[in-house]
Amino acid sequence: MAASILAESQELPPDWLDRLRARLLAQPDHERSHSFYGGPLADVPQRLRETLWAELPEPLQAAAVLIPIVQQEAGVSVLLTVRAEHLRHHPGQISFPGGRVELADADPAATALRETAEELGIDAGYIEPLGYLTDHVVRTGYRITPVVALLRPGFVITLDRTEVAEAFELPLAFVLATTNYRVRRRSLREVELEVWELPYRDRVIWGATAGILAQLRAAMHAQPMGSATPGSGA
């Protein structure tokens, strides 16, 4: 009932931050069977799961993204970026700040903080990591670890125009409202998957970004990681 009320009103529950602190993973979860690929791989039949993984390169390239939650007087929002149009992979797509894990990075959180500083110019002193979501695998061969964090007021954005065209904020209440999502079916050889799309004003958030936002929504609604698929109406 609480989730339905939230979806209709699109208002944040007063304990939203406490929920996140309690329900996010304290450590990254790199277990392959727990990973998401639009929907959770755990819900894909074993034979089709093996076909899907056979399509992906080995080993997967480790990467991390930051999900920056901004707290301001006007409301709570998630900071997103739009990739530069000249980039080779996913030009113009809505994404999170992030990138490949480098040897010098202590953990995925360190990667996410470093990439956020490089892409948006935001100093790590304004960022408080809260925890992790389950890994998300993409067709290009990356295993993305999402790091959820608070972004304190006072930060200044300086875009790296070689990577980022713009940054914008998406209301967190909008992200958490189940009815704002729609399903898109995608086929990969014998594997047919349902993936999320999240339309917002004149933008459409899709791919891994929409999937990760759906994971964040699931964590807020106390659904076990990996239990909700796009077609479930959860």
C-alpha cells in the first residue's frame, strides 16, 4: 500500500534517507548471478542466461558510477549527465558520472568519486557515499557498480566538455514512483529481456541508467535486490 501511495502522490516518504542508509549494500556485490541486465539475471532461465553470458566478453571490464542525490531547499533530486555527442559509445545518452576502475582506485566508490571530479568538477568533500546497489552488466562488456551518495549543497559543477554535454536534476520522488516507468522489450539472440525506460519531460532515460534508477527505487521500497522485473509491476 505504501508503494502505491508514493507512486500516485510522487512525494518522498519522510524517512527516505534512513531507508537508503539501511537498505543499500555496505559492500559491492559482484556475484554474477545477482547482476542486472535491464532486468535481474537471476530471473532469466539458466539456459538463456548462459546464452546471454556467452555473448559478453571475458573478463568483464570493471566500472563504477555515482548516483548523486542532491538535497536542497527546493527538493531532493538525482544529478544526471548527458554524454557528449562526439563520443564513440552512447553519444547523447543520459548517464551517471562514472567510468572504468583503475588500478589506483581503492574500491568502486573511489572510482565513482574520481570520475565525478573529472567529469563534473565536483570535489569529493561534497560527496558522502551511502552504499552500493547490485552490479549492472551492459552489452559493451562492462560490469558497473552503482554507488549511491549524498551531494551536499555548495558544490560547483564544471563540465568536462570532452565527455559531458550537460548536467540536469531529476526529482527523486519522480524516480521512486513506479507508474513513471515503462517497459521496452529487447532481444539478444535467443534471450528476450524486458528493460526499463523512464520518460521525463522532453527526455527519455533508458539503458543501464534507467535500470539503475529502477534498482534505487526497489531499494527504497524494500524489495530484495534482484526480485523485481520490469513486467512485474513492482
